[in-house]
Amino acid sequence: MQKRIVMVGTGALGGYIGGNLAHHGMDVTFIDMWQENLDAIRTRGLELDGVTAEEKFTVKTDKTIHLDNLQALGEGKPVDIAFVSVKSYDTDRVTKAIKPYLAPDGYVVSLQNCINEDTIASIVGADKTLGVIASIISVELYEAGRIRRMAAKGGDKHTVFRIGEVNGEITPRVNELVSMFSMIDSTKPTTNLFGERWSKLIQNSMRNGVAAATGLTSGDCDKNESPRRFAIKVGGEGVRVADAVGIKLVGLGGMQPEQLAKASQGDAAAMAEVEKIMIARTASNPRAGIQRPSMAQDMKKGRRTEIESMNGYIAAKGKLHGIATPYNEKLVDIVLRVQRGELKTSPTILDMPAGR
């Protein structure tokens, strides 16, 4: 019997993944808090686009539910797989809401930017919690019911999706998800979910808040020395905190963790190499000049950001383990002040002294 899948959060990533799974014939119900988005999907379909003609298609579906009307899920069979793809600050609320509708062997998958598996596991149990890391995917919900992918597919050059259990075992359900996601892009199972999760968190910490605060695109952040070197300081702190926590990091977008840590602490050779990698990454991406990470998109739309669950998470873990994180703390402060309207985005905003 076909698995019943729900996508809790039909934003950029949730809509992209859910849309692709539905396109491949899977039973997907889209759940969201934005009624206009759901109306658009029911009326004209979920429109997906990418960098090739094959990635452009429309998914026609009437399987949409507003989060406030979740009781409608009870009209069908229980949920086998629930993907949670909401902002981190909504994780607790939506996981509690979806829990009553899970099948006895159903499970919840975190498809999010930050580290939320512990929150999900505290509600449904670690035995019902998995995680999917999406790496270098760059998707944008630019209009209700319309999503575009700004980065080329990984294919055999880069593994986009990494899927794992919180205990590191490669189980049948991990393999089930790997098969599903492999229809979308390159996918692999991982025995090191939290190493993958922290590696993505550190990369996001270097890009999301910096772009959100400065108003620059991802490419312009990498091209300009001030935001680029600020990002390196942020990333180096993240590496040192992860090491203190006992996390085994994987590659960081072409950079090695120890290389990034050294660069952030003033090692000239390491700094030159890390900057070379960052600049080359931008030069090789034809859309770098228009790409904005998810937090910068949220800032532009006047929405609450995930800065406290991203750089704030790193700073909190650093404090717990005695690792100083002044650059992460400064970035949290600046982004929150821009979010509140106390500061305006500016390419030079990161140069301002802390506490001003």
C-alpha cells in the first residue's frame, strides 16, 4: 500500500521536495500556515522551476490543509511519513500538532535548516525521528504556489541530500527515504547525522545572517572582503564549538574544518586558501549575483528570521562549553535589531562596533 506522506510547511524547501515527490506519483498532502499559498496550489497547482527545462513542471493537487484545520487529516488513513519543514521556532508546535495522526510505525523527518531533531524526538520519541540535510540547493518561494531552484543539481559532482537516524543506524526507513530523495537529486545515507547537521549549520551561519544583515546577495557577500572575513570568523567559532561538543564534522563547502578554524584565528595561509575557495565558489555559480539565502529572503519579506536558532544556537552551545563566540553573538544582535527596525540593512553594517 502506498505510504501517506504529509509535508508540514509548504515553503521553499518543503514545497520543492513535496512537489517533486508528488510529481513522481507519491501520496503527498501539503500543510501550511499561509492560506494564499494553499489557495494558489489548489487553483493552479504547485509550480516548480529550476536551471534546466526538465525541472519546470506543475503539480496539480487538491491535497492541501491549513495547519489550523489539521483535524481533516483524521479523515484518511494515518500518516506514515511526516516531513517537518517549518522555521525552527515553529518546530515544537507543529510536531505536537501532527503527532496524533501518525501511524503506529509512522515517523517524523526534520527537513530544516537548523538542528531540531532533539525537539522532535522529545515529542514523538527518538525512535520516530529522522533528519534530512539538504546541501547547496538554494530554493526560493518567490510567489504563492511558485518555487524555483537557483542552484544546479548535484548529480555525480555533489551529494545534495544526506539522510540519517538520530542513533546513526542505517535502517530500512533510511533506505526508504534515500530511494525517494534519489528521484529528486543525489542522495546518500549517513551514520553521522549530527556531524552533517552541524556542518550545514556552520555553513548557514556564515551566509544567512551575513546576507540578511548586509542586504547583499550570496555572491556579493563572498566577493567583498569585509563580509567575507566576518563570515570566516563566524565559521571558525562554529568549528571550535562543534569540536567542544564532540561533533565529527564533514567538509564545509570545499573547506576543511581545521582550515576554517585556523583562518578565523589569523593564520594567513589558511585565510588565503579559505578566501580562494569562497571566491571561486561564487565565480562558478552564474546565479550567485541574485541568490539570497533563506534568512535574507525572510528579512526582505519582513518575516521573523531563524538567527536565534542558527548563530544563537552556536553561541549558546559555546557558552555551555566555555568557547567564546563574539562574532556569532554580534551577528545575532545585529540581525535582531534589523528585524525590529532599529537598524537598516547595509553592506557595512558588520563593521560597526559591538553593542552600538
